[in-house]
Amino acid sequence: MALKNAVDPQGRSAAELMIAEAKKALWVMVGLLALMWVVQLFNSVDSYRLSQDLGITSRDIGSLPEIVTAPFLHASWAHIEGNSGPLFIFGFLAAYRGVKKFLGVTALIIAASGLGIWLTGPSSAITVGASGLVFGYFGYIMVRGIFDRHLIDIVIGAVMALCFAYQLTALLPTNEQISWQGHLFGFAAGIVGGWFFREKRQKPELTPPPPAFQKDPGSI
């Protein structure tokens, strides 16, 4: 169906729906970043006790619930400052076509990135930070347009890949202080999310041919 002809039950066009979702995406990302910065404020005042208590400790069974909390915590002001810009850009681009789908992608990235850290991270380290989400959204927007077959999203993915190609070096173990495991598993989860949450297109229904009628030999 053409973009200009697609409407919802309220009569809104597909373009209007996309603009409405983009507005929701903007506020979702503003809210997410505001939450992280408020948590960071309390965390820093408390000597980063939250990061110590709610960060991921690899292969510690008791630390599995921290897979959910670790992305919202940071180890320093520089840490959260470095993550905030890319998180907002990639998160908005990941969410602007649908916030519900975005929440599903986010859950997948958090789970995969956290489990990757828990399974393969150094046992002596506590890992926190939103960089797994950053790389997950990065991977997602790179492939979403291909799976959804939206030209504009293909262009966005290509532009982001070119502009932020240097970020891919963080997927490799080049710095012991950086959780490349979270980056790598988050990035992979974003790519998987692009396929798993792709738009399901209905197959065109084939109209059966009209029945063939034979002429009665006895009729005129």
C-alpha cells in the first residue's frame, strides 16, 4: 500500500502516524536520559554504591538480576556524558517508527548484552553502563531498513554506519577498562532485533479465476 493511502481507524495517514510516533520517541528518549542522570546524581553522592551493588558481576548467580539494572548506572560523570549523546541519537532513530517495537528491541538488547557480560566478562570486574544499549540500537538501525524494505531507513542506516564506523573498534578487546563484551553482544542483539521485529508483510491474495461454463448443445 502506498504511503499516502495508508490510514488508521482514526483516518490518519501513514505520514501522520509516523510523525506521532516520532514525537513519542523523542519524549521516551528524553525521559530515559533524565532517569539515568537522576540516578547518576544519587549514585555519585553515595560514592557509587549503586554501581557496586547493582552492577553485573560475571558468573555470579546472585548477580543475574543486575542484568536489568546495570544499563541505567554509570561509573563516573565522564562515563554517562560519553554515553548520553550516542544513546539519544541511536535510541530516537530506533524508536521513531514505533515505540512498542522499540521497547521490545530494548528488552532484547538488555538481555543479550547483560548475559554476554555475565558469561564472558572478567570475574573480578563489576560492569555498568548504557553502552550495550548504544551499540544495540546502532546495529538495529543499520539493518532495520533492509529487513523492513524502507528506503529512508536504509539511507539512515548507511549514513549512521559511515558516520560512526569508528565505533566498531569498541567491539574488539582493545581496552581492559571497557566492556567490549557488552558492546559486541548488544550490537549482535540489535541486528537480530532488526530481523525479529521486522514488518510482517501480508502476501497478496490470489483471485481465483472465474468458473468456466460449457454451452449446452441443446440450447440456441
